[in-house]
Amino acid sequence: MLSFFRHIIYFVVLAFLSGYSYGQEDLEQAIDTIPDTISARKLIEIPPFQLLNPDTIALGEHDELICDSYTALGQPWVYDALHSFNSRRMDKFGGYLNVKINEGLAEIRKKGFNSDVKKLYIQIDPTTLTVFWTAVVGPSTDGRCYVSVDSRGSAGGGLPAVMKQCPRMHRIHTGLKPVKLLEYNENVIQCYDWHSNRLDSVCRYVNIQQHFYKYYDPRIGNLISVQDYAKQESTTVSESVPTNPVKKTTASPASYRKYTVKSGDTLSQIAEKYHTSVSKIKKANGLRSDMIRAGQTLKIPK
């Protein structure tokens, strides 16, 4: 009889809390406080994580790869942080995927092409809570010029939580037309609790969903050329960034230190640690993208 009432409480709490669009953390906490009534929970076997090799992605003549990663481990409400592919409102934590792709689109327009996001790949390593992503940007093939990417998602809230956010997102991009780029929907093996503590046994999943949209500007090619649009963008950026005189220095022989990549490292983190830039590290190592792997040895410019 006691077991029966515990089951009833479980489903009442589940039904009540799932009505909140941002209540997945509360739901997880509430469920964890209910005694486990299942005598033997099925353990989940964690398969080896296989990272996509960006060098295997076919590219067009003027296409470019944009790759990066970020880890949510140690962040508050860790699975909510995990799905912050761009940034979350509470603390601005995230991978800033949208920002970096938008910068790549702007570079394509500077070359005189209508820009487009052609592919987007996302992988999550559940054992390190690391998100790896790769995007392909390049000249558009459908006559439209896609100038922006944005996304909304949920950790544990399901499709209704995602769909509730999308109309508000579209209204932000005034004058632009949305086209869905990717519906990411993955049941990530839960190796940690919501406070980043490693679980002794792995027997459940956290559903991560994110809808990505790319937005095209219908004025480009009709009321304004892509070249003029790019010039306007460049003018706006240059006016907002103060210019300082550049001092010429005599070039000296390049010197490097070696660094072995650890799990969860990103090029931006390594560059910041050694007071250099991502572009300099990529140039020193002949890297085609920002993707790096644990165990890889990098030359870090001094």
C-alpha cells in the first residue's frame, strides 16, 4: 500500500511541475526527493564518445568551417547550462554558437557572396558535459542572403517548452524571414546530478532540445546589393571600435611552448591562458578549424 501511494505522489509532482516552461530544474529536484520505489533500476551502458572529424566534411570552393566547444561541468544547474548553445539569461554562460556563426556569415558577405549556413553538427559528450559543434558557412545557393542565426531550447522541458519560446525569438529579428536550420533532439545520458556531482550509477537520461533558425533579409538582392549591405555592416563596426595607431616592430624569430590538450579545453581558453590569440595558435599549428582533441600537442606562440 505504501509503495502504491509513493507512485501516486511521483506522478502528481511530475504533472504539476511539468507545466512550467522553465521548471526542469525544479522537476529534477522534486523527483530526486521521492524514495525510489523500483527495486532494480536498469543501468545504462555509456558508449565510447566518437568526435566528428571536421576534415571529413565536404566543402564548396568558398565554404568555411566554424568549430568550437564548451563544457558545462561545474556550472549551476548543469544540464540547463549544457543546452546553452548560445548563452542563458541567468548568468550569460554558454558557447556563443550563434554569435560565432553570425561572424562567419559576415565574412562570407565581405567576399561579395550571399551568405548561408549550410550544415550544423552538434555532439555532446555525457561523461565530460562538453558540447562540440561544427558549422559550414558559405555562398548561398537559393538566392537568399542569410544574415543571422538564433535558437531556443530546453533541458528536460520537451517540445512544448521549446515551441513556446520560438515566436518571441522570431519577433526579435524584425524584417527578417526565418527558415529552420536544425531541430536538435538528443537524450543525453545523465552521468551527473543537476549540481555537477558525479552519480554512482547511471540509469536515466536528460532530453536536450534546441531549434535553430537562420534568418534571411529579403531586401538583399532587391533593394540593396550584398556588397552595399556588407559595406554598411563594416561602417557600423568601425564606428563603434576606436582606432589606435599601430606601432611597427621588427620581426623576430617565432618561439613556441608546447601544450597538451586536456578534455574540455577550447582554443579560446588556451589562448586566454597563455595571453595569445586563437588565430595565432591555428596558424602555428596549421589548424583548419577551431576543433581540438584531448591528447593533441599544440605549439603556443610566446
